[in-house]
Amino acid sequence: MDREGPHREFKTFFEDERERLGRALYLVTGDIGEADDLAQDAFVRVFEGWDRIGTMDSPTGYLYRTALNLHRSRRRKRTSSARHESVPIDRDELAVVEDRETIVRSLAQLTPNQREALVLTEWLGLDSEQAADVMRINASTVRVHLSRARAILRGARVIIDE
């Protein structure tokens, strides 16, 4: 392989996964800035080991595991609550914002493991076995987290197809 081959492959991988990872991390964190930072850090780590990671069965799974591990590490180190900036809202956007706020509040009621399981399965389309590999837990535990998360979201009237 030529010298630029692995870099070209990583560039394609990055372009394919960047938006999806960012959205998934936003659902996990509830903070777009934190999600962007986590995605960037995860991609840097994957790039640094791309010669090895690019040949794995699931470089995407490794990327998500890396991002979630970074999130867990930051959450453990965090001693103060996240700052939220208020943004002026146009009246036309009010309905969209209210729906978004309902979803964000509902997701905030979930434990971090419930959110991760929900995002990995519902948003990213992984099955419970794949999500378990990413989360480094048993598939049955993923299903328990999903069941509890769905119950909480149903109670908050946030629809999740099962």
C-alpha cells in the first residue's frame, strides 16, 4: 500500500462516521459542544492507531467504544454541573424547540448506561450483542437498560418504536 493509502482510508472512514458519531454523542451527553469535543478526541485516537484499528473487524465499533469511554472518563472527573447557554428563539421555531426540550428532558431522566444503550440500538441500529461489545457489558444487560429506558420515555410520552 502506498504511503497515503491508510490516510486516504481514514479520511473516508471519518467522512462516513463524523456526523453519525456527533449526533449519537449529542443524544448521550445532551450538550452539542461536549459531543463535538468527544467526537474530535475519539477520531484523533482512532487516527493515531489507524494502521491497527483500520484492519479490525469493526473500526466503527472501536470508534464508538473510544468515544463512550472518553465520555465516561470526563463524567467521572467532572465536579461541577455543565453550563448551559440560553439562545433567543424565534416564534416559528417554538414548536420544534418545545419538542426538542421534551426529548432532552426525557433523556436526562435516563441513567448514562440507559442513554448509551438507547442511542446505540435505536439511533445507530446496533443489535444488543453489538451494543454490548461497545459498552463492554452483557447483551442481556443492554436489553435491561433498553427496557427501563423505554419505560421512562413512555411515561414522559416520548415515543420509541419497539
